[in-house]
Amino acid sequence: MNEIIVVVEEAAEGGYVARALGESIFTEAESLNELHANVRDAVRCHFEEGQQPKILRLHQVKEEVIAV
């Protein structure tokens, strides 16, 4: 596996949450910089040495509500 896609969303209570698609990886943080570090750490913990993906592709999702 060369790449993992991680979906990043703003948390309702503030900060950010991230979850990997196809893997049981989830983390959260107060800032995007902190989230990047937490995602790297979570991926390192999830995979065995030498099995980690080379790229983490973060997709930031922003939900907007508009009145009709």
C-alpha cells in the first residue's frame, strides 16, 4: 500500500477530526498542524514497521448549510 486517504472534518465542538478510508484509523486535534502530527502518529501505530504507506492524502471536508 503506497497511499492512504484521510478525511478531515471540523469537529462540532471545535478542532478537527480525521479518519482513514478503509482502515481503522481515527484521531482528532485542536489545530491543523497538530492534526497532521496526530495522523502521522496514528498511522505509525496502526501499521507494522515497513508496512506503512508512503503518502497520506488528506481531504478536507467543509460542511455548509444554506437556507432555501
